[in-house]
Amino acid sequence: MAFSVEVDPGKCIGCLACTRCHNFVCGNDFKAQAVRSEVEEIGCNQEAAAICPVGAIFISGPVANRCKPK
């Protein structure tokens, strides 16, 4: 089972508090980006969502693993 992790760039103010979690980095626009949009363990992703001052991080799941067509 996997969890879906998304950052809404329209809401993100670039405080980068979420980058304490290894799954978030500073993008070229100085806003947070998720390194992986699907994660097996929610761990620090949930903490990052909780500390985001504008609620720009969304976690949903678990989601089924998806196969990419060849």
C-alpha cells in the first residue's frame, strides 16, 4: 500500500519547514516539492503536512500501486 503526497504550489509560501523531511526539497521557484509523490511509509511526510503554516501539503491513501504502460 502507498500514500499519495502532493504540494499545492499555489498555496506554498516557500517557508521550507517541510524540508526537515527527506521527501521535500526546495524547487527552482523557491517553493517546496515532494521528491516522491507516492511513499510506502507516511512517517515524516505527515509531520511535514502538520507543520505547514498554509496547509499546502496533502496526503491521501493508501492508494493501489499503479503500473505504467510500456
